[in-house]
Amino acid sequence: MLLTITWEGKNTRDLGYLLRKNPDRAQSFKLNYGTAYVFYPEVSDERTTAALLVDIDPIDLARGKLGSHEGGLFDYVNDRPYAATSFLSVAINRVFGSAMKGKSENRQDLASSPLRLTATVTSLRDRGDETLAHALFEPLGYTVSVSRGMLDDKFPEWGPSPYIDLTVSGEVKLSDLLNHLYVLIPVFDRQKHYYMNEEEIRKLMEHGEGWLSSHPAKERIVKRYFGAKKGLARKAIDRLATGADEDDETAEEKEAAEEAEEEKEERTPLNTLRLEAVKKAVLESGAGSVIDLGCGSGQLTALLLREPRIHRLTACDVSAAALERAAHRLNVDRLPSALKGKLSLIHGSLTYRDKRFDGYDCACVVEVVEHIDPGRLPAFERVVFEYAKPQTVVLTTPNREFNVNYETLSADSLRHTDHRFEWTREEFRKWTEHVCEKFGYACVISGIGNADEAAGQPTQMGVFTKNG
């Protein structure tokens, strides 16, 4: 990750005073996730450039640290060490904290004055949103330049890269520039590498003071800044609208906010609705033996384990780490003998024939198929519907049309970085018809979750039943 800040004007060597970093030597700063380096590629009286280079340890991230996902290849194959993200924002605050506050022991006059500054951030992931950088920085008075290449020059059919190099320039105080970058870099990334709580609202208010409340895209900024933490985003937007600090709230307002929060907590999460719908479909099928294909951390398996009519239950996943989490969730070592006797955990892939999958009344494939490369779908179909051929298959997958309802997703985005594709309702229907015709099944399709009149429901479920 690389950020450069260039000052053009007179006596620009004083940038070292403003940043409190000596231009004559490189410095390093140890971070929880790697090392930050500060150096000056060019120094003169008319033009001086300071560079912040953040070196992330990808192996450190994969050891269960914040910023990694659970299971699969994402822990090891991702852009976190290379693309500008919230890691860079934290490094800016850690290394240039005094400059962000507008303080300088030796040159306070400069710290309080607008300077001709240019900042360049390399490899920001905007997912192809051509308007995002301009919408964020131009209202703040910057001239914005965006450079985007092809994803791979050798494979032009792959299209343009989802990453940009961003350059913004203008007459601005150094402290303002740093605070703008601190807040807006995670807006591109949309995936904070650390746990967010109420303290994050305070940080946003502090670094957004004097500019965020009047920004025309403030709601978009806040929603993307907090990502999936919609409750925090709503509180931050309300605070920006009223201009009140949390301490200024009356007891009545606090009580109303707490009641509203309780109501939000009472809403059933989509994952819970999904698992309950799958469980209901399994029980209605009358299955006595069930295999959970792509079990992940074992949430569905845990729901089915104590159902008395199910006498044989197997959880399978391609990730050994996921199976370890499933075993921990299921308390395998402490299960009563009756439950332990009907439960098995196996390591296997859904794109290779495995005789251990055979002989079950029902197979569950919950939020799994979208993680399979489209070219491997025929292999998956044969493994499940031709070779294992259970009487019932319960399969769920995202409805891509519903993604427009998620503030953190653009129109062509997928819900998870490891998703290879997501079907529309029509695409899913055509796929189920293909499977039924080829392998002798009938399928009933339904939706799960709160419905949108135009886009349908967030999850689509197909219950396949073997003919004859």
C-alpha cells in the first residue's frame, strides 16, 4: 500500500516539519499487521514528496487475525496486503497523527494554512464504479484524476481492473487532506479489518469534523464506511443531521434510541430465516438420513442434530478449518452417546465423486453453489444428482437481483468476495429446470427473507425431489 503527498510551492522542505518526519532519513513504524515506512522520494525548495508505504504480512493475516475471513482460500489468496484499505487509514493515523490534528511545533503557521498539495493512493478497489472517486473528493474542492488499467493485459477479455490509482490535488490544509483520506479510503474498501462498535462513530465524527456533515454524499459515505454495521451507520447519519454529540442527548432521546435498537435486534437475521427454512424442508421431506454438503461451521448440522426422526447425519466441507469449527460448535467430544453415534464429519469436495455421499435420504447445499467456478458446475451436478442421488436435495443461493437493496453493494457486485457468480431468479429457475430434466428430479422454488416488490427475496431456495 502506497500513499504519496507532494507539496509544490516555496520552502517545501518544511513538509518534514508538518509531518514530523525527517526528509533526510527513512523511518519505520511497527504495526499490528505489518510495518509502515516513511521516506521522501524527492526533496527540494520547490517540490517535496513524502511517501507512506505499508507492508502487510499476509501470513500474519491468515493466522486468524482481524481482516481474514473464516475458511476457504480467502485467508491466503486476497488483495488485503496489496490494495489500499482500512489498514492504510490506520497507518495514516498512527504515523501522521499530529499532522492530522493540525499541529506543528515549529511551523504552526504552515499547519494552519492551505498549501498546494497532491496526494496519490495506489490500488484503491472501486469495483469499476467510475463515478465514486469524483463523487467523494470533488465536493471537497479537489481536482480528481483516476487511472485504471486492464485486469490482465494478456487476457483482455477479462475486462478492466477493479482497482484504480487515485490522485487528488488542491489548495488545502495538510490536516484536512489527511482526514479526508482517513475517512474516504475505507469507503472504497467497504471492509474494515477490525471490529467496529460505538467508538467508531466517535472516530468518524472527529475525523469528519467541519466537512462531512455538509458533504452531498454524506449518507453514501457513512453507509459504506460502516459496511454491514447498519445500526452504527444510522446512528452516525442521525448525529450528522442533528449536529449533536452523544452527551447532548436527553434522557427521552436516549430511551427512544434504546427502544429503536431493541426493535432492530428483534428482527430475525437472514441467516436464521434461511436455516429455519432449510430445516423445515428437510423435516417435511420425511428424511431419516441427511448429509450437509458444504457445512461450514456446522450451523445447519447443529439444528438438525437433535431432531429425533433423523437417525444419521453427516457434515461435509472442503475446508479442514471449517470442520474444526463445526466440531467445536457441535461439542463433539461432549455429546451424549446417542447423538454422537448418528453424527459424522468428513472432509471432501463437491466437484469429485465420493461414495461417502451415497445413501442419504436428503442432501442440503446451503449457500455453497455460488462458491463453485461456473466451469465446475457440471461436475457438481453429477456428484450430487447423478451419483449421490438422494431422494431430496435442498439448495439455497443468493438472489442477485436483491443486491440493489444493500447500500454497500454496487449494481454489479457480489455479496461475498469468494462468490464466483450469483444467479438472478430467472437464471436460477433455468438451472433447476436443466438439472431436473437431466437427472430426473422435480423442483419447487421459493424465496427466503423480506421481499422487495421488484427484486424479490434475498435468498432463493430449490427443493428437488427425485422422480419415481
